[in-house]
Amino acid sequence: MAGLLETDRKKNPREASSFKDDELRTLVGQFREELFKIRTQRVSEKVEDNSRFGKLRRDIARLQTELTARSNNGAGA
């Protein structure tokens, strides 16, 4: 599933809207785990691609924004 939303390429926010809520939550969890792993690698100076930090943070924010927008649309109806 994480392969569907690659963090190594540019994406538009509409791509996140094609996922179900539970899939989005799963992706957020996977991205947070990966971010934690590379943070721990940073301590031991084993990180090869430092740009990965920003990419993961942006992807998490993008998915969280989609989840928030969905919950606000459902609450107002």
C-alpha cells in the first residue's frame, strides 16, 4: 500500500483522496515509523538521504490534512 503513495516523487493532494480512511491512517502510521527509523539512524550517522526527512513530514501532513477535511465534511452534514 505504501508503494501507491511514493514519497520519492511529486504528488498532488488529489492522490490522497483516492484512498479510504483506514488506508490513510495505515499510511500515516507507516510513514511515522519510517521517520522514526531514520531519526534513530541520524544519531549513528547512517542516513544517506537527508531529504527523506522533509519528504516524509510533507507526506504525513498531506495525509493528515485529507483525513481532517473528511472528518470536517462528515461532521457538518
